[in-house]
Amino acid sequence: MNRNTDHSGAASYGASLMFDVNTAAGAVASAGPSASSPLALRADGVQMRYGGTMALKGVSLEAKAGNIHALIGENGAGKSTFLGVIAGRVVPSAGNVSIFGQPHVFGQPRQARRLGITAIYQELTIVPRLSAVANVFLGQPISRSGMLDEKSMRRDFDTLCERLDVRIRPDVLAGTLSVADQQMLEIMRGIQSEARLLLFDEPTTSLAPPEREALFKIMRQLKDHGTTMMFVSHNLEEVLDISDTVTVFRDGSLSASGDRSDWDKPSLIRAMVGHDVVENRRVERPPVPAGMPFLLQADKVTVPGAIENVSITLKRGEILGIGGLVGSGRTSLLRALAGLEPRSTGTLVINGEACPWPNDPRRALGAGIALVPEDRKAQGLVLGMRAMDNVVMADMKQVSRMGFLSNTMIREKSRKIAREFGYPETRLETIVRHLSGGNQQKVLLGKVRFCSPSILLVDEPTRGIDIGAKDEIMNTLRALADEGVGIIVVSSDLEEVIAISDRIVVMSEGQAVAELDQSRSTVAVGDILHAAFRVH
Amino acid sequence: MNAQNSAINVSTTPKEMRFFSRDVMLQYGVLWAFLLLLIVSAFLYPRVFELQNIQNILSQSAPVGIVAVGMTFVIIGGGFDLSVAAIFALGAVVFANRADVFGLWGAAAAVVTVSAICGIINGLIVTRLKVNAFVATLGSGSVFGGLAYIYSNSAPQVPNDFNFGDLGTGSWFGWPISIWMLFITFAVGAAILSRSVYGRSIYALGGNEEAARLSGIPVDLYRASTYVLTAICSGVGGMILSSRLGVGQADMGGSLALDAIAIVVIGGTSLLGGEGALWRTAVGLLIIATLTNVFDSLAINTNYQLVAKGLIVIAAVALDIYARKMRT
């Protein structure tokens, strides 16, 4: 693999031609516009400056038409920004991009669409009060003489559902769907626009394995029809599984780029971080003593329409994983325990004492239960505030005297939390909106940690986060458990659930269907899926 | 989108302290605009800086300024209050009507009680009935305004108490009492908003209600409390005006709601909630007050003043949005 460390726009162009090139040095001639297969995209010295930082330091690359092209890199490496430039959403500070030979107009998504580009974003762009059909056809409805042609749209919607193997009712309000289903709508919207160049920003983060498979099947179909695709991902397996070309970003520059056949998992990771990392593996923890009394006993937890009569137990210092597919009720269970489901019912015993069922988050917090929500931007953080203000938010009593906040105390105490979570102390005064996903997640964990809960509920703790930060977060959770905090983890990444849990409860269709103990032998992903699909 | 910096950042890092850096220029754009206005005013109306004139400007704008303090709380909390004009009028009428019966202090207590009840009603409509704040206060404003007319029989309330005018025209230590009231409201409001747990919770509420709820902040109670604060500010504002004019009338509110919102918005506090600051509202108030003062001194017809002020509100907000865009 070539390494491109050249940062200046024009000069890096030559070096970047290696994009289509194999590892042999000096093979530059085989790439370039004159190569046999036409170029879908050609970027030339693209720079992006946000305030004082350079998110892109002169990136040049080319993408062949009809290829599936993966962009990977750690958080903040610039891959999403680059995708944004191509999508026409972000206006670069310098550089040119041409799409199928035509110059790109920046900052005009509509113009980008005219060039045949459709982007599917990581942040959902669903209109919650519109129906599923209306969302799929947003901005490009089928109409006949100015009137909406509902019938045709519904027909196309059904066809799409069939192709993607999903079951979403056309009339259901998009806002009531799960995150995974909303993601599916987003993907359907991209597919039905019949774009020549489809951009995906982490399309699979909230999808369960079967849904991923369906998406990959569609991506391959589209490729056979000549569609060019470019996608950002943190999941190296899926990158290796589906892409033709892989480009690795590091610190705003191209780190390396090459054909799929040149890469394997270790080499990708090396290119991303610049050194070898041990892959995220299960860390053995001392087993929770059998005679230990229960910290939490939740019995017959029911959330109408989501889960029914689920009972779970948790001991001090234990990490309980909840396995299951998207829509199995995992998140509802956590939300009910955190007091976010007012219609939920059940009985709760904490440390052997019966507690009233939490019907609002204040009561749950009072009982020592804190939730790290799934959607850190929408539910977890106040994006306009500084990191340290977010950290102390759930327990401002600790940093105030007679109702007035002390900046010194906020700084001191949040610094302590930052150290614990491997969060850079210099970023404590940064507005959370400007932080990378990994750092935002650390702030969110720090915020929950700050109110010292005895029971921590964690929903998708590593969604959309790079490998380095993932490891740090996992280690912090283990350290908390070692201190005696009981932790319940929900994650779509089943390997992650296995890596961290002492015990796994598998949920399926709103019920707990199996309990797998890891104290003797490690559970395999297949075991969880078997239980989740009720295969016997 | 660094505007929040100014709102919540109490200390600034050394890098941001560079005086004429672009970020500082943009972040404090409203201050520069005010300075520019002062310079222009000095040419158009040389007496603008005389102590007498300054006191005049401030005491005239005390009522609307006090309302704007409450409005800042509501807007930062992600809400909106159109009923302030009606509560203001109700306060004026009740104060004038009760002054002879309860005495001045008793009448003042009655005003605070009545306006607090109005605020509680607004808060309940918004948090319990979940009616959109705009519609809720549009409706309740009509109700409160109607009650002011009914209570006063549509007649001017003129009390006989000789000291009725003290609040609006008297002075402490050489400065009008109304200016002291304005200063105190701003100072206490700013301390609460920027330094207290309650104030920080209001920012959190306006910035991300779900995150605030999950943090254990009693969101409904706090949201309702911002309406109560605003209502009390409005009642007190009405009291001051009726005292200055020596009469309480049900049509005293006028365009007060929009004026107060304009002051908050000109200062650079976002209508989206979660960001802004009281010093911004203070600058907004000074800008509007200075403009009125200069226009009046030049004997410009109030109709033209209305047109000019409307354009300035739009220009200020457009500039603010542009400045934010430049800074990201």
C-alpha cells in the first residue's frame, strides 16, 4: 500500500492517483482519466477548514464507475466530511470535484441530485410526522399533472420493501418507527431515486445482521446495474465483505488506498491508526460470587406494545448483556427501567427493598438507576453547552452552593471524570456540538458516571465510534463494574455484547427467551442468533 | 455556532481573548452595533449623553425592559410568551384600582399575586395541556386582556393616593426608582440565569428537553416557572407605568409583547432556545431605547419610527444569523 503523507493540494494529486493502483510503486500510469473504465468521481486537492482545524488537508482521489468504494478511518479522520463534500452538503475551502466528468457545484444538494448523486446520511433525515411512504418519496414524489400519485408511490414502496425484505406499513408515521426502520426508510429513499452515485454514511450501524445482509444484497444488485456506491463504515468485516476499493483516511489526509484484494483486517487497522491494535476481545473478569445478593430484581416488566413480562436480575459488579435483534424490545426494557416509559408496569426490588415502579426519570435516578441513551445527540447531550456543563448536568448539587454554580468546582470535578474516561482535559470547555462521536460518547458516559448510579443502563454505547474509542469505553465500563456498579448493556454489535458481558439475556419479540452464562465458557454470536430466531 | 459560548462560558480561554479577532468581532457583533449607534447619535443629537437624557431614556424603557428580562427566561427555555401585554395592562389596572383600598404596598402585592396566577395558568396550559406556547399565550393573552377591561369597566382607574406616582416618578439617591427597579431586575436575573443551578437547567431545557429530562431536571415545573417569572415581570412593569402616568388603563399593553420579544432577539438570543444571555437583552434594550430617543429628538413622526424599528429588528436578526454562519 502506498502511504500518502503529502498535504498540499496540488502536489498530492500525483500521489493520489495510486487510488486505482495496486501496491506496485510507479504504476501511476494505469490510473487517471484515460483508464479503461470511466470515472464516477474525481476529487482534486479538497481542503476543508473548520475554524482553526483542517478537517481535510487536500484530499485527491478517483472512483471508478460501477464500483463499491469504502471510506474508512477513525473518528475525525475526515471521511464523513469528504462524503459531505461529494454529497454537495459541505462547501470545501479549496479544491475541485467532478462527477462523471462534470464539475460539481458545492453546497447545493439539489444540484448534486441533478448530477445523479444521492446521499444517505448517518443522522436520520426522516420527517417524523409524515408517513413511511411520504418519507421515502420526499422531495421526489410521483405525481400526475401536479397531483400526488399515491397509488404508484405505494406500489413502488411495496416493491422496495419486498426487495429489501423489510415489513414497514406504508401509512405508519415515520416518527413512531424504530431507529433501524427509520434507517431503512432512508436507504429506500436513496435506492428509489435511481442515483448514479449513491453515498452511504454508516448505513448499517443500527441494523441487525439479517437487515445488513438484505442491504448488502441490494447494494450488489445496484452495482450489477452500474450504480457507483461510496460508503463510510466503522465495521471492517462489512468493508471487506462488500467493497471493491478501500480508501483509508487518517488525520484529514489519505492514508492509503487500494483494491479490496490488497487488504485484510490487520492491514486496514494499521493504515487507520498507524500502528497495530489488538482486536477487541473478551477480557476475562473474576466471576460474580454465587452467593452475592441481588442488586436489582425487575419482575414482569411490561411495556404495552413492546415487551411483555420480562424479568431480569442483576448483581453488584455484574455486567449483563441484552442480546437480540433490532425491535426485540431491548431498548424498551432499558427505557422502562430508566423511567422513560410512563405506561410501563412491573415490580422493582433494589438491594432487597421493594421500590415503587419508576414512571419518570427523576424517580429512577433517585433509586440509583441511570441510563446512557441510544441517541446521544437527541436524548443525551445538550449540544450547545460545553462538555463540562454536560458532565455535571445530572447532579448540579455537587458543584453548587446555595443554588449557585461554582465554575471552579465544575472544572475540578469534570476534570476528574475526564481522566477516568480518557477524555482530553483540554476539550472540557469545547461546545459538545464540535466534538467527535467518540468524545461525545465519553462526555455522555461521564455525565452519567458523575451522578454515581449503582445501576447503569447503557444503550448502544459504541454506535458510530472508532475502534480506539470503543476499546476505551469498554474498559471504562469494566472498571465501573469492578467498583461494584451493576451494568446492563444493549448493543446491536453482538460480538461486543459477548466481549463485555458476564451473562447474556436474549430477547426476541418482546420476551426474554434465553439466558446464557459466560462464567464457564464464552458464548458465540451464533448462540445468541439461534436463541433470537428461536431456532432449536 | 459558537454563540452559546457567550451564553454559558463565564471564563474565556486566552486564545479567544484576542481583542480584534474575527470570532470576537462576530460574537459581540451586537455590542459593536450599539457603539456605532451611539457614535451616530452623538452627531445627530448631541445631548444624547447628558445625564438628564440618559435618565430619561432609562426610566422610559424601564417597564418594557423588566418585561424583556422575563421574556429572556422564557425564550432561552425554549418557549414564547405573547400574553405579557395583557398581564401588563392587568397589573396597571389592578394597581391603580386597589391603591386607595389596600394601600400602595397592598396593591403591589395584589398585582404580584394576580400576575403570578396568570403565569401559572400559562405554565399549566403549556406543560399540562401541551398546547404550543405561541397559541397558548395568544389565547390566554386575549383572556387576560379581556379581564383587564371587565375589571376596570373599560374606564381609566385614577387613584386619589397622593403617593401613587412615587414608583414611576420618585427617586432614590438621585436616580429614578424605576431605573433602580430595572437595574435590580437585570442584575438578579443575570445572576440566576448564568450562575445558578436553576438558570443552567433552563438552558438545558431549551437546548435539549429530552437530555434535561433524563438528567432528572423537573422539566415541566421549570418550564412553567419561566412563564410565572415573565408574568410577574409584566405585572410589575404595568405597575411602574401606571404609577408614572398616574392612571391605570386596560389598553396600556399595546405592542409590548412584540417590543419585548424584539429586544430579546436584537440582543442575539435565539428564538430556538437554549442559548442567549441577559446582557444581550440589556444591549437590545439600550439599542431600541436610544433609537427612540434620537428619533423623538429629531421630531420624526412615530409612524415612520415604527417602520424604521421593524426594519432594524429584521436586519439585526439577519446579521446575527450571518455572523453565526461565518463563525463555524
